[in-house]
Amino acid sequence: MNMIDLHFLDEAKQRIAPFIRHTPLVEVHPVKKSFTEAQIFLKLESMQIGGSFKVRGAVNKLKTLEAGQIGRGIVTASGGNHGIAVAYAGWIAQCPATVFISNNVPPNKIRQLESWGAIIVRAGNVWDDANRAALEYAEKENLAYIHPFADPFVIAGQGTIALEVLQQMPDLDMIVVAIGGGGLISGISLAAKALNPNITVIGVEPIGAPTLYASCKAGRLTELEEVNTAANTLAPRNTAQINLDIIRKYVDDIVLVTDEEMLEGARWLWREMGVAAELSGSAAFAALLSGRITVSKGQKVCAIVCSSGTDGLS
């Protein structure tokens, strides 16, 4: 954790700049019926290459590997978005990218993986199962494994979002971030607190997969017995020590939202803003829309719309 400082984050920003999009920050005001007195802004990582923030971390990790490692190929396990990002990294490097996926990955994510040329391997019913298989395969074949959240370079890549947001709006009061394994909020909270120690960082998890909420409450890594959410990219049964340590130090609170609240958030984003977000992408905004997070009049609050999808298009 100590190695991920502002210099480390700035290096990541420079390293990935040619390969990512600088995504917009837009205000939701004015709306027909206000749901909060705060000023709400959306950081649209749904417009990022591959449809999610994940390319930032995957490309940053790729660019730290030796040429010989890259040439042999790269491997990961994913609920969809990180796999697409690693497939994109393989496309950049012109090397094989093998992505282990669980049976709950939706068909549209599989089509995206195929479009970037990924080698797809199915393993297990949830991400944790696929991850075990990916790690075994990477070790057996001596291939570089790109972890979706428990890697300093991946965390730093995701943290570049906060560098952009606070450049776009330096006087921001709060950032709200969805949590899956914890890589996104680890990077964002580190970067945001380094630039402004007074900023509030709130994490959002599904009620059916409170991975970090449970671990933070217990003060140690805890594995969920089961997950029960349609937001499969927010549903690992466990996190990693590096993420837990960062989140306990820099994240002010974690709130839980229902699948129905995420769906309503996705529908609102589509109908009101023309933003197509999947459940995980709408989670941060859903926590504000549903009142799960208390904000004050005049506060400037940014919700990270972390991934695209069609959940709100109905």
C-alpha cells in the first residue's frame, strides 16, 4: 500500500494516457423533480473503452510487464468487464489474452470478449471459482496474470479516475464509488485523499454481496457463504488484504443497495440523462437516488458511473 502514492498514480496516468479516454464529468441538474439538495455530478466511465473503467488498471499493469512476459500471453478471471479490459490490453500488445469466466457472465459480455479476440475458458459458478482456475493455469503455463483488483498497478490505474475528477472539479466534497473486489474504490480513495484529505469517499455494495462491508465490519478478510445479486460484477465472495487495508484507511463509509434500487438508478440514468448503465454502473448513483447516502445542501457530489449496459433501457 505504501508504494501507491501520488507519484505512483501520476506515473500510471502518464503510462495509460495514449490508450484510454478522458471521460466526461456532467451535472444532473436541472431535473423535473429534485431528489437531493446537493449538486450531483456523474463521472461517465461508462463511455470508457470497452464500456468500463477497467481498461485503466489492465493497461497500466500491461505496461509494467517485460516484453518476454507479454509475448507468452496474459491471463485473468473476470465477471465480464475486467476480462474485456484484459482482452483490450492483449489487442494493444498483440499477444494472446486468456479470460476465465464463471457461468454467471451474461452473453453480451462474452460477445465483447470475443470481439477483442480473447480466449475464453469457463470455470465454476462465480468469479472466485474462475479465479482459482485462472491462477492455476497461469502458474502451469508461466503466463502473466492480471488480477482484477488486488494489484498495486491495477489499483493505481483505477485511481487515475480521481485524478481526472479532481482536475475537472477541484472543490468536490464527496465521491461515491461502487465496490466489487475493491480495486476501483482503493485507487479512487487513495488518490482523492492524497489530493484532498477532507473529501468524503463512500463505497456502495449490493445487499446480496456485501463483501467489503462484511470484511470492514469484522476487521479482517471474511468470505461470503453465498452471493445473491444480479450485479455479477459486484459479487466476489472475498476481497484481498491490500484492498481491505486501503479501504479501511481511506473510505469513510460503505452503504448497501438493493438490486431494485440499482435497476431504478439505471432506468433513471437512461430516461433522464441518456446514460446506458448496467446494474454495477448505476450502483453509486442509485445510493444517492434512493437516499441511502445523506448529503447536505450545496455539497458537490460525484457518482462514478463505472460501466455501461442495457439495464435501464426499458
